[in-house]
Amino acid sequence: MDDTTRSSRGEADMAPPRIDGRLKVTGACRYAADFRLRGLAHAVMVTSDIARGRIEAVDMDAARAVPGVLDILSHGDMEGVNPPGFGTSSFTSLGPLHTQDIVHDGQIVALVVAESYEAACEGAEAVAITYAREPAAGTLSADGVEVEEDEDSAVSTGDFDAIFADAPVQLDLEYHTASETHNAIELFSTTCVWEEGRLTVYEPSQNVFGFRGQIAAQLGIEPGLVRVISPYVGGGFGSKGPITPRTAIVAVAARRLGRPVRCVATRMQGYTTTSYRAETRQRVRIGAHRDGRIAAFGHDGWELTSRTDDYITGGNDLTVRLYGYDAVCARTYAVRTDRQTPGYMRSPPETPYVFALETALDELAEKLRIDPVALRRINDTDIDPVSRKTYTSRSLMQCYDAASDAFGWSRRNPAPRSMRDGEWLVGFGCATATYPTHVAAATARVRFGADGSVLVESASHEIGTGIRTVAAQMAAERLGVPLSSVSVAMGDTDLPPAPVSGGSNSTASVCSAVMQACDRIRDRLFRAAPADSRLGNGDPDSFRIKDGAVRAGENRILGIEEVFRSMGAGMIEEYAEFVPAGAPDDAIRKLYDGKTSMVGEYMGSKLMYAFGAIFVEVRVHSRTREIRVPRMTGAFAAGRIMNPRTARSQLMGGMIWGMSCALLEETQIDPHTARYVNRDLQDYLLPVNADIGEVDVLFVPEEDNEVNPAGVKGLGELGNVGTNAAVANAVYHATGKRVRHFPIRIEDLLETG
Ligand code: MOS
């Protein structure tokens, strides 16, 4: 292990705590559904109990008779409203009340508005709908799916077929990953208030400007007439990046009623009225030399999607670039089913596809009797085999070295089923984590007061990542003030726009914009410092700012207040538009319109990726086959770590989700009806503290000033890539049974003897 690599625990304890941590734990933060509004009416959605068919009749008489019921919206009530447009700002193109057709289970079919939540629930129960039911396909293997190749996402380099056929060692394997549902603690909700033709929407969002643009487009009004407020988000994981159809329906209800209307989706409705991670099937072909070098790598994916939209992730676009193969081939197929459109979930392409690659590598290592870490080293590369571009930085093997050391990988007996502790079979497994570095155009306004107070404003989103804290840290550092002097306003379209909080871009993008605004303020202060002052006649370009003073050299210092006094100013405000290299010229204009221009990954002249290595120990009980995970070690290199405390928390949470993906989570669909079976926290398995052992997070130092001015690679999604494969590989090592699907359950290990 490099001397400078360190376990994050001690460092995290030293790092600034979240500036909004106290507010959160004391319940003082107001989430979108917490705002108190005069005259608020409550709405409850009615959702379909068939997956495919047509509404024949809606009987609202009983519902209208419920005391307190004020209004009911159903199909035909969205006149003059456009259906949503599918894309990064809306997960679906379906306007559920624009049609009598039912295209997925749990589709919104009506909205009941009442004086109280209870009356709205009772009214919703009383709405009677008659359907003409049709057979529906809800899974990849169901009858009636349509398979379409996504030709745009095909990638190939070299003569894959010939090189694969000639390879002395060949693997041809199939993997399967389950559908998962976001189960953020905060429920989905929308609250709409109209005042003189202006609409205010309170809704948890990872994309307030995107939401604004979508709502305005659907309602056919100017975006400037819409304000979206989302100061805190109790978990999004991608689900709150694009808007859902509920928002426009609630806006119409509020306009019709002339009162504010709030709709909180139930936990169950969250499963069907928003997006989810799609089920996949994947085929991996590896043609290798006996020394472990991979000559040909083929990765095909089949992804479940809806009939209405083209959402697929195409994560094989990444896996074919990850190691130094000679020839590659990737094809992706959309499998259309009678489900709502799937969407982003934390590392949308990487979580399923890197699993297949990293498990296949473990299978190759086993077959060639090469240590799995050594196999990664043999195939490590600094060149993308597809584009021939190099990386701005790639610290993959440094991560392997650090994590394997800390984990004690050398204690592993390579033979499967060879390690035991009493009745428990012990297995060690490892896998690569990687996530593309994204950076996007962003704006920020920073106000510096003569009293040393700083206000940072940017419409980014606190989704649990700690973005407020790192933005404040950046301002404190650039303006030489303590962190406690900085306040941060976010999550409101009245603030300067920031990109969607997705693709792990926020820290890099927002911090770069904050840095720019602060540097303008510094520049103004430095140039305003009087020439005859204690700064001497120094060159302003050599000035620094620290501990509330401008400094020239060691002893020449001038307090900030004096600089302000000499300027005759009480405060300075600067607004900055950060546009990363490679972004379109109109990136800022687009940002105001709600469109994020994301760059990075393999788009520029060099590849930008963060890396990690995950090591996992599993224990499988020799008689019951119960699977436990006593410890996980992850080492990560992600450029500048703005805050080891929040970074560690992100990476740890990601690793836990990776473990959960491997062993617990699956959104199950009834194959006969294409309806959701497990749609609450009772039946959908999530890890609890008792499922999680030690999680050790290591930071591998990495300096990369090419990725963006802040030197930051995103890490919000990095931790849950690869962990799932490391668990599967450890299960194999413990038991000798290779399970190629998730979740791995007791029943998969029954015949292991
Ligand atoms: Mo993330 S799934 O890019 O919000």
C-alpha cells in the first residue's frame, strides 16, 4: 500500500461535518411536502389494477358522495395539457390521463381531491373502474415481448469473431440481473400553488430547472411562470431526476380548484408511477490467451423497457473499453414489455454490466488458475481499445494494491470451498469499480460581505450527498473565511441554475462554478487593495486570501474589512457561468431551459473515469446456506476528495447497495398478470444494520487537474459498481457454486453438497 493511502475513517472524523447535518437530525429541514400552505387540499391517486387493456367506464358517483371530496380528475380532464416528453427531464412520454389505454400496472387513472387526506383516500377507494383486460408481458422472458436491436449503441473494434474463434481459451456465459425499485425514505410528492397565473411547485427533485422546463412545456406556459422548490431531498438515487406524470395532473387539479393541492404518493404507488432499474440479460464472450491476456471481448445486453419509450442504458459501451482487449463487440437490445418506462438508478449502466464483466473475469481467472487480482493487472490498460484515447488518470491497480493489502487477500486459498470457519464456508471475492467522470455547465452566485459572511447560491440539490457542505467548503477556502461564515441556498429555480444532480457530476460542476465566482471576488478585492497599504506595492496576482485578510508574502497583511472600506462597499457579489471544455456554446442557455450539458467520460480528447477495487468476505452456512457478509473493503481514486466525511459516506452507502443488489433486492413481477408483487418495505428486501458488517473505505491519492478546475471526479455512484460482482465472486469462492444472477438466495446454493 502506498504510504499516502489511508483508511478514510480517521480522516472523515477530521473533515467538516455537514453544514445542514444538525438541521436534518433535529427535523428542522423542510422537505417538499412539509411546507404549510393556507387552504391546502389533499389529493390521492387512483391507479390501475391491470397491466394492459382499456378503461371502459369510470364510475365516480360513490366517490363524489364521500364527504369532503372536492374534485375528481380522470381521462378527458387534461385538455389543453401536453403529455410529457421522454428524456432526462421526464422518465416517460406517457400522459396517463390523456388516454383510456392502460399500458402498465399501477398506471394513474384518476386523482381525487378532498379537504383532508383521509377523505381523499376514501374517495379514491370508491372510484369504480371497469377495464377491458388484455394479456400483458412484464418480464424479459414473458410471452408477447418485442425485441429490438438498438443499432446506435453497437460498438465494435477489430475482427471479434475471428479472434474469439482462434483464442485458446473461450468463455461464453449468460448473466441476469433483477429489476430494482428506488426506495428513498422520502416519498414522492407534489404540491402545486397557483397565484395570478404563476405556478409554484414543491416537489423533491434532483433537477429543479429540468422540472420547470417540463412542467411549463406540458402546461403550455412560459417557464418563467413556474417556480420549483426542493430545498432538501430525502433520497433520489435517480428516481427524482426526471419528472413523473403526477406533477402536471396535480397542477391541473390545483388550477381547477383554485386552491393549493398536495399529493403524496404512497410507498406502493412509488413502485408503479415512477421509474425503476430494469431487468437485464447479458451474454459475455471472452477469448483469452493462456497467460491471461484477453484477445476478444464481446458483451451483448437485453434490457427490459416499455412499449412507449426507448430507455436503455447500454452499459456494454463501458465494459468494452475497460481493459486492453484486441477486439471487442457490443450489441444492445431493447425488450419492450407492458411496464412503465424504467429509468436512472445509481450507476444505471454500470451496476448491471460491470457485474457481468467482473464475474466473467473471475470465471476466467478460475479457469486459467491465475489470481483474480493478477488477471486484472495483466489486462490493465491506459488506452481505450475502442477510441485509442488515454485516460486523464487511471489508478485502478493502485486501488487493487491498497484494498488487497488492507483486506488480507494474501490469506486467500485460491481453491473454491477450501476456507472454513466452523460450520461456515468462507469466501473472498474482488471486483473493479469504475464510474465515468462527468462535469456539466453550472452557475453560481456568491456574495461576500464586509463582515466576512458568505452566501453561495446555486440551484443544485441536496439529495443526501452533502453538496451544500462541499460548495461551502470551496467558498470558505477561496475567500479565506471559516466554514461557519458560509451559508448556502439551493433547490429553488429562483436561484442561478445548476445541472441535474445525476451522473455524479454535482460536486465537480457546482464547485467549479463556485470557485469561479469566488475567484472573481478575490480579483476585485486584490485590485482594490490600496497601493500604499500594508500590502506594499505588491503585484495583485501574487496576493492570497486567508483567515480574513489579504496577504502579500509572509508579513504584509490587510484585513478584509479594510479592503471593503477602501472600496466603499458593504459587499461584493459575483455570478459565474462555468462551462466545461467540450460543452456546447449554448450550454448556459440550455441550463436555464432545464437541459444539462454533461461532458467527460470518453467524450473529450481523453477518457475521464474514477476507479476503485472492492474486496468482500462472505460466509455461507454449510447446512442452511445462509449468506452473510462480515466485511467489505473498497479502495477508491476519484481525484480531489472535497470532504472525506461525505465521500466516505457516499462510498460506503454505495458498497452497501452493491451488496444488497447481489443478495437482497428484486422487484418481482407476476408472470401471469405483469403486475407488481412486492411493492412495500415489508416484501421488498433491503439491508438493515444487522446485514452489514465492517465496511472499510480507503482513499487512494490522485491528483487530476485535467478533469475540471476543481480537480474532482464524482464518486456518488462509484461505490455500488463492482460490489455486487465481488459478492458473487466471494459466494463462488466459498461454495464452488457459480450463480450468474441476482439476487443470490439460499435456494441457489442448495445443491452445493
Ligand atoms: Mo443518478 S442514477 O445519475 O441520479
